[in-house]
Amino acid sequence: MAITKIIPELADGIIDTIDALTKTDIGLGSVDNTSDADKPISTATQTALDLKQPLDADLTAIATLTTTSFGRGFLDLADQAAGRTKLDIAQKQSSTLDSTAGKGLIVGGFGLGGKNATISDADALLITGMYTVPSTWTGSPFAGTNGNNQGYLFHQQWDIANNNYAIQDFSNVNNIWAHFRRRKDAGVWGAWYSVYDQKNILGAVSQSSGVATGAVIERGSNANGEFVKFADGTMICTRQWSASLAVTTIYAEGYYGVIPWTYPATFSTIHHGSLTGKSSGRLAFMCGLADNAFSTTTINFYLFDIDASHTATYLMGAFAIGRWF
């Protein structure tokens, strides 16, 4: 058979086969001519859409929001002032010392979050807070106008309704007497007293009517020796020195010499004084006699030697204890 006859016959067979195919034969059994507007969405898509929160027509409120009417009411508020009113919050503080009930704190309010508020009358404070005080202020532990008054004040109030009790702590800006404290009891402020630390435990001691007003310990020295004063009034004086002493005055069966000692600081009351001494090759006994043993400025020590009259250089150590007030 000629090729020209076979090809047309094959072509006719293929066309007949194609004509006999259906959409199911090629995997398109679900395809139809439904318009786009009428096409349904899948079940899975519809399920997902059902989970979305529906909106009302004007989009100003969430139709089925599960919250209280109080919460939904915020959506219609006009401004911040209306919000504060709804929350029952008054306007913020007008100053760092504004204590109006319900007002919100501003930066620095009563010393919180910013520069401390400055006050001039510590006696009148009724609000707990941190403050700064100027060179002159009522209630200061220092009299007059001076740099010692300037500093930092912390006020702790028991409560506003009962303003009879409070505590104040004050630290000045200078490097002296770093810390003071006082208490208000039954509506009356007591005297300031020092709170001691490593900056003020050592220094010049002082007192007023028997109450310590200065440092705890004071130490000093001069040509007459060394002294240590304590805040309770106790004072100790000491001295070590060498001197030529003539032990030549006859007394009973021996000889004595006098060693005067002027204290390095003046006592108000002297309780005890003693002296020890040694000279090469000699033994001696020393004591303070009663003729001026209780002087607040000097004491005479007497050296006795029962061996012989002599003059020698003695190494001596003196000690006295008493009170400076």
C-alpha cells in the first residue's frame, strides 16, 4: 500500500478517537461552565472565614467583642482628658510639690525620677519624698546662712492623716558632718543628731551640756606628748622622752629628784598619773606626790634612789587619764 494512502487513514482514526473522549477521561470531571459570580468557595476556606471577627457597617466598633461595656466605652472617647475622667485620674501634678489627691506624678515629683524638689521649711513637710534645701531653711541643724545648710533632705511621713510622726535625714554638700537625723514625736520635732560613718568618726570632739556634738575620737600631739579624747569625755595623755635628772635631794635614807610634766591637753578632772623611768646602771622608783597630783595641767613625778646621790639621763614614759569635760 502506498504511504500516501496510509497517512490519511491514520489521521481519520486519531480524529475519531479524540471525538470519543470525555472530560472525565482527562481528569477534568469537575469542570463546568459556572460563572465566576456563582462559583462556591471550598469548605476549608469557609471554615477559616467563619473564624474572623465581623465588623459593623461603619467600622467604628467591634460588633461581638467579648469585653465589658467599660472597656468598649474607651473607643468613643474624644481625647486624653476624657480618658483620665473615665479612669478617675485627675490632671498631672502642677509642680513637683503638688500633693493633690489623685493627681499623677510628673518627672521629679517629690524627688522621684528627676531633680529633687527644693523646699525652704522642713518643719512643715507632710509628704514623704526627697528634697534639696538652700543656704537658709527652717529646721536646719546649722544656724544662720552658710554653705553647711545646703544639701539633701529625705522626709519619711507616718501618714498624712496622722502627721504627728516623721523622720528626716539631712546630708549637706560639704565634706563635714555628712549625715544628720531627727524625729517628730507627738507633733514636735526633736533635735538633730549626727549619724556617724568613716567620714566623721575621727575629728574634733565637742559637747554641749554633756551631750557629744562632734566626732567620736580626737587625737593630737605637741611638745608635751600625745592625747586622745573620746566623745564620752574620757581623755588619755602620754609622753616618752629622755632628760637629765639630778637625784640629789636627801630624803630619809636616800635621795630624790623632781620631774615635772605639763600635759599635752588640759583635763577637766584628772584620775590617775604614772611615770616609769630607766637610766643605765641605776634602779629607781618613781611616783606622783599629792602636792599637785590632781592639777588639770601638770603633775610632778618624784624619782627615788636609795643608793647614792647622782645626776643621770633617764628614759621616761608618762601616762595620765581623766576627763576633758
